[in-house]
Amino acid sequence: MHLLLLFLLLPGFWIAGTVAALADERILDFDSAVVVEPDGGLQVRETLRVRAEGRSIRHGIYRDLPLRYRTLLGLYRRVGFSLAQVLLDGQPVAWHTKTQRNGIRIYIGQQNRLLNPGIHTYTLVYRTDRQLGVFSDHDELYWNVTGTDWKFPIDHARATVTLPDGVPRDAIRVEGYTGPQGAKGQDYTAKVTTEGLAEFATTRPLPPHTGLTIVVSWPKGFVREPSRETRLGWWLEDNRSALIAGGGLILLLGYFLIAWYRVGRDPEAGVIIPRYSPPDGLSPAAMRFVRNMGYDNKTFAAALVGLAAKGYCTIDEQDGDYTLTRLDAESPPSLTTSEAALNQALQSWPRHFRFRQENHAEIQTVRKTHEKALRREYAARNFRLNATYLWIGVALLVVSYATALLTLPDTEDKSLGLFLSLWLTIWSFGVYMLVARAIGAWRQVGSPGGNFLNLLGALGATLFALPFIGGEVFGIVMLVRGIGILVALLLVSGIGLILLFHHLLKAPTLLGRRLLDRIEGFRLYLSVAEASDLKMTYSPRVDRQMFETYLPYAMALDVEDAWTRRFAQSLRDSGTSPDTYAGPAWYGGYLGGNALSGLSSGFSSAMSNAIAAAATPPGSSSGSGGGGSSGGGGGGGGGGGW
């Protein structure tokens, strides 16, 4: 009984399945008639015979047409478009459009009315221009007939192309492609009729997201070629953002050059004569501050080492941690004004102070006190930062970049560009801090006191920074994709100009230039490893006392390696092995088997990095022909039901 019932029901299931398969929503015929006009415009009539079943096609269909194309450089090319007629089953029908990221979507039908199931014919008539390829020996229509973004299969696609009068039939060349985007399928036929009509037809159904693309070429002289002025006008209209970006960069460069010419040129340097004593009683930190026209971590480190060399403190290092111990010397050497301010500020620290991150607030307080003292004593009379001129340049860059973003033709690109620009500004600062910390950790590994724990710390800092670096790269790639390479180049080049002129706009005064000449003379003396190379009537012998006294100056002037070699040579000249030198009396750290080698191989940078890391507040380092293919050319898009 059960077998008999199953036998009777099977034909019914088969028939129902066959009907369902036959009744799926699809495009039965896609017919496109393209007329190439003598002025280069196209008249296009698309006729789509569609089967609707009320599933995806409830109110009607929509047709997507790309109207804006973008090159790898981020340059835009827009084509003209005007919709002349929309028909449903031969009668006018309601329609509306919606702007897409790269074009337009045409909705055919009414929101408040459902389409009757069955077979319907949709007709779209529109005009477009700037679609033809203009080459040296021929003109060409490279046209994506159906588009490759249809949600439905297309049983049969056909295209006809009518060229301007007079084109010789035997001079018309036709080819085509079928398949998904980028494919070179050949499931089509093509011919040129006796009337000179180019006809194309598919030979098998096109599945969803595949299409038919055609290429028709003919000799020059039958279509008016746009003039150079016309093409330039199109380019300027299409790429206002790139034009603003380029103009903004030129304006920024011009402004900075004028500003530099007016206020940033250094007075002419004098003759640099080697000097074997610090000029004008300057401290090591003061020399670096005047020479760099600014304060940095090494300025602070040189100041502390300078106090240690004068007997006001000692510095100890163990496993990369530095400890400063204040001393009560009976008759210490006199201090400069800025050194006295620093020494006074150090009284707020415990007698034994460790440079660790939990003490960052105390370190920052003393550091700022010392910096203010140096600025009061040396800044105004020795150099000008010209910061106002720099900030005007920053404002010009911000205005140019924002204007370029706001003139992008796509709203999504504008929003994405603005969001990513703000996000990357914050994120990049965090990434910079993480990378700086990782670099500092690796420098500690290579310092004389570097050990296995330092190596683990450096590896940990590097691994922690990598995901944030990856986020930075991803954000930059997305920003460039959104705003285009040229606008991105404005931003990158503008930032580069600001960094460059941040340095170039600084200028010493005449008084400062004379002081710099004397500083350079002393630096020359410290940096020459062989005393015989100094063309001086008298060059004092470098003994231990002189070496240790001038070592903070060598650190401040970035010539500690040469000064250490100079002392080692002096020891050898006196018959003493450099290996016997145990290090400065004020330093209690391990400098390796050869103290001089340890001093010259990174002591100052290791100490500067350690101080910088300790001065950073916890948490502030984190960062929150045959060359074508299916889907190519003009036209295209796709569609679906709604």
C-alpha cells in the first residue's frame, strides 16, 4: 500500500519541481541597441524581457549603471548620462534613481504597487558620452553590454551597434568577451551586416554575475575627436580634489620657502678654530640646547652626567636600571645657572632615586624645570624658533587637505577620508610611542649592561607593537584607497615639508651664531681622535681628569666615541694599556671588560633611552585587442529586483 502511494505521488513531485525550476526569476532576453553619434555620444536602448514571480522582483527591477571610473592614481573620469524613457510592457512607468558609489541605480516600478507575476518587458532609453576610446589609428567602442552584477541569469543577450554614416563595412572590427569580471570567455557570435551594423549574440545562458562585453573599432575621421582644451576641461572638472591637492602642496612649499628666506636663513658661519676648553663657561646641556635649538632626552642625560662629573651625584646601573645618588660634597665646583636650577630640583628626589616608570611624574617635573632654566638663560638671545610661521604652514596643510577631501565626488570617500584621517592622527601617535619604546628596548640590549632580561623585554615590546603597526598599515591602505594616491601624496608630502621646515625655520641670532662657532670649535677638538691631526700651537695632553671632565660635553655634542678613542690613544702614548682604565669615579655600572669600549659603545644612548622610558607615564604608549575582458570598458553595472 505504501509503495503504491509513493508510486502515485512521485510524478506529482517531479512535475512540481519542474514547474518551480521553470518559473524561477530570470532575464529571458537582454537586447541592447547602441547608436554611435558623430559627436561621440551614444544613444542606448535596452530591452529586457523578464520573468517575475514576486520573490526578488516584487515592485519591479533596478538597473545599475557606472558613471564614474577611477584610475590607480585616484584620478576620476566621469561620463555623461541622461535618461530619456522608461517603459514597462510598452507603457510609461514610474521610476526613481539613487546615487551609487560609482554611478546611478534606476528603480523601475512603484513602492506602493506590486508587479503581477509573469513575463514583462522593460525598456530603458538613455544617452551617454565620453565612452569612446580615441587612439592614434582608430576609434573604438569598448562596451559592457549587460554588466556583470545581475542577480539573475540571462538566458540570451544580444547587442547591435550602429556607427556613423560612411564607415566602410570591411574596416569595422568586432570582438567580445563573456563571463565574470575579468574573464575572456568566447561564448558569443559576432558579425558585421551588409548595412554596416555590428551584431553580437551569446551562444549560451549567462549565469548570475556574468555578462557580455563587446569591442567595435573603426577608422578615424567619422567621429569628432574632442579637442585638447575640451579634454583638459573634463579632467579639471572630474578631478577638482587632485587639483586642489596639487595646488595646496605648491602653495605650502611656496609659503615655507618665503618664510625661510625671510626668517629662517642662518647667519654666515665664521672660521671654525679648534678650542680645547668649553666656551663661555657653558654646561654640557647648554651646549646641546644651543646647538640643536631645542631640548631632548640626551640634553637631560648630559646634564645629569655633568653634575656627576662635578661631584654632585653618582650614577649606578644594574640590569638596565639606573639609580642617581645625591652627594654632599665639601667643596664642589661652581655650577652654571641652569645646572644650579637642576641641582636644586633634584633635592625633591629621594637621596637614592631609581629611574623607573612609577617615578615618571618626579622625572618629568625635574626635566621641565631644567628645560625652563635653559630657555630663560639661552633661548631668546641665541636663536629663534619661528614657531608662528610653522603653525601657519600647518594650518595651510589642514585647510588644503580638508578642501581636497570635501571636493571628492563620492560621499562615501569623503566620510571615509575624514574618519580615517582623524583616526590615524590619534593611532599614529600611539604607534610612534610603541615603536620608540621597542627601539629603546633593543638599544638597551646592545648597551654595556644589556642582559637576557633586556632581551625578553625588547622581544615583548616588539611583539606588542606589531598588531598596532599592522593596524596603522591597514588604515593607511584604506585611506589611500578612499581618497586616491594624489590626495594622499598631498598629506604625506605636506607632513614631510612641515618636518623639514620645522628644522629649517629655526635660526640662530648673530650672537648665537658666534657662540655656535665657538661650540663647533670645541666639538672639533673633542671629535679628532689623533692629537697630531689638530693644527694647534698647543694641544693639551688628555689625561684621566680631562677625559672625565669633558666626557659630558662629548656626550652632549654626539662625539663620545671619538673622545673615548682620543683618551685611549693618549694612554697608549704614555705606555699605559687602555684596559687598565676602570671607568669614571662617578659611575657604578658595568661597562664590560674594557671600560673605555663600554663608554664608547652606547652608554649615553642607553642612559638617555632609560630616562626617556622612565619619564613616560604608564598607558601613554598604547594606541587605540585581446587586451580586454568581460566586465571591462564603458557601460556595465548590473541590476536586480526590488
